[in-house]
Amino acid sequence: MAVTDPIADYLTRIRNAQLARHRVVEIPSSNMKKSITEILYDQGFIHKYKFEPSEGKSGVIKIALKYLKDSEKPLIRSLQRISKPGLRKYSSSNDIPRVINGLGIVIVSTSHGLMTDKEAKKKNLGGELVCSVY
């Protein structure tokens, strides 16, 4: 079965793995998914990641998920797709929404690549709002 929205599939796989308390989740790779994974790692939402190439296909991303030490709850509380294939959401640098008053992040696809909302505002770049994480 072909996936119509690979980014929504990526986010859902992470959500499902956290609900099942998995330590590692494997996701089919793409350049955009690699960029999102790097942003999640840089912002401290995931423990570590590894890109593994495979024959014929684009490869696999292995993500080690992070949990809170005391309660074993997932560190990522919410992972929401904002812009969908049927309804794209774009925003100027001034209108990028804040997630939980700046505690969460919005991943923005700009002309300079994927970046967090804070980076986009600093560089005065708008773009497509990919997803929000907190």
C-alpha cells in the first residue's frame, strides 16, 4: 500500500512506538524525514538516530526514543502534522505560531531547508508549517 502522506506516517510511527514503549523505531527514509529527525535530535526530543542505507530503496532511519527517567513517560507529548497534502499551511516569519508559549517547536520548511520556528524567525524566513512538537 502506498502512503499518501509520508510525513504524517513518520509522525504516526513515532507516536505509536511511544505508546507501545518501544526504545527504537524504524522508519523508511527520505531527505525530509532525515532533516526532521536531525531537528528532533538537536532540540533534545530523541535520544539518538542512525541512517541505514538499504539496497534498491532509500534506506531506513532508526530512532532511539527518549523517556522521562522517573515516570517512564515519553518525552514527546505531542507530535502534530500542521500542513497536510490536501491543505497546505504557509506562514510569514512574523505569523509562525508559538507552541506552548515557546516551550515546543514548529518545524518550518523554508527556502533554506527545514528549521525550527525560532531559527526561521531569527533569519526572517517564512514557509510551510510542517509539524509541531512538544
